[in-house]
Amino acid sequence: MTRSKILFLFIISLFSTFSFAQNEKEYREEFTLKIPVDSVQFYQQEVQKSKYFVKEGVLQIFPGENLFIETETDGNKITAMKIVKENLNPEKTIAIKFYQTTDGRKHEQMMLEVKNPFDKELNYDAMMYIVGHKDWIKTSIIPIKPKLMNFEMWNDVIITLVLSNWRIK
């Protein structure tokens, strides 16, 4: 192989690695979280720039966020997870949307949509932090069947969720 071909292949390899790395989104930008509690009151909080994964495999999500979690798996084990800007690998990317439904300015419910890209059932654990409480509350989650989407709904006004212990079986 000539030097020019080797150099060309190296540049192409470098470019593709750089392009994929640019799709990764490790941090959320700071924003003001404002969610209706009732027809008069709102909950408001300044959310600082922070990592989506507060530690390995532990995702924190706020109302209004839509996330793509690209995964690496080994059999029934999820070995790596990262947030990406675009869903370039739908066969291994979990799509999550967390939001509040309202009737005018009044809270109705909180909803979490999770799309399972795998050929196996997806499970995870969840804890919520709600308006008016000082402690995290564990909440039950329905396992997601292969290639389907689940909808979790709560009447509570949830400030944030933490999703962890991701597993496929």
C-alpha cells in the first residue's frame, strides 16, 4: 500500500471517530425548570449544567427532556450507556421522554415514555423526587416487552426521576 493510501485511510478513520464522538452528549445545559402544581402555583428550580448519568448506569431526567441512550450489550448485560444527540443506531438506543400533561395551567399527570430497542425484555428501577417531599421515593416500573414502548404515569408533580439498574432478559 502506498503512503498516500495509508494517509487517506488514517484521515478517514480519524474523521469517522471524531464524527461519532461529536454525537455524544455527556452534559445537559443549565435551564430553569418550571412546572405547574395547580392552577395558581408553579414549582421553579434552576438546574445547573450537569451530567445525565450521575454515576455509571444511573440516569437523572427532568420533565421536558427527550433523551437517546446508546448502549453496548454483552448477552443479557448492558455494559455501557451514553446519551447521544441523534439516534444513529436505533437497534441499540433506548429512547426516553419525560413530561407533564396539563389542563390549561393545572397539573394533570407526569408521563415517562421508554422505547425498548432490544429483542429481549428491558427492566430498570426508578426513584422520584416530588414537590412537597424531602426524600426520594421508590416507584414501580412495568418491564418493557421487546421492541415496544411503555408509558408510566403518576399523579404526583415530579421534579426529577432517577433510573438505574438497567437490565435485559
